Amino acid sequence: MASGLVEYEEAAPEVRAVYDDIMTTRRIDKVNNFWKALAMHPPTLKRTWESLKEVMAPGALDPLVKEMVYLAVSTTNGCGYCIASHSVAARKAGMTDAMLGELLAVVGMANETNRLATGLQVPIDEAFRRQG
């Protein structure tokens, strides 16, 4: 185990089972460092993978939209690892440079206007309140 990362060859059987599922599901030949770090606690590895696999599966939102949302949230949260990982995934799903530019513009604008509304304590308009 190097740098707190659990390599496949050193992994316990329950960790290898999750690694195998990740590689099969994603059609890759090795797991990335995020999963190797989580493998230090196998229950967290398994729970996180199962949740992520379910949430990121195609549904009402297509895989590109999901990856771009993940990228937007990761950008706002400042997670360099997630930005890198989901940028690659979004590119593989079809994100272009123009799409990335617009996404980052929206992220930047949303952060700016959110902070202005919060700082000014703007009351929510009745028309925006949830009805029902």
C-alpha cells in the first residue's frame, strides 16, 4: 500500500469485488486513486460506489448532463481531483470546449448572484415560492 492507497494486488477480497465492479461498469482496466483511497475503509468504498453508480446511471438526465453537473458542483466546491476526473468523463461523454466555457460562465455567475442575494438578504418573491 503506497501513500494510503490500496492497490488491487494488496486488496482484501471485498475491496477487489468493488474494484472489479468499477472496472466492469466503467470498462476500464484499473481503478483511480479516489477509489484506492476509499478502500482504506471497505464499507465506505462499497457504499460510495453503489450510490455513485446508481446516481450516475442514465435516467431522466443523460450521462453528459450528469457529468457536467458533477463538474459544476466540483468547481464550486474547489475539489481539484473531482474537477480533473469529471472533466475527463464529461469530455468522453461529448462535452466540447464551447460547452465547458458556458458551463464555467454559468457556475461563476451563479456563485456571484448567490453571494449577492445572500449578502443583501434579498427576500424571496412570492412568485418564486413553491406552491402546493
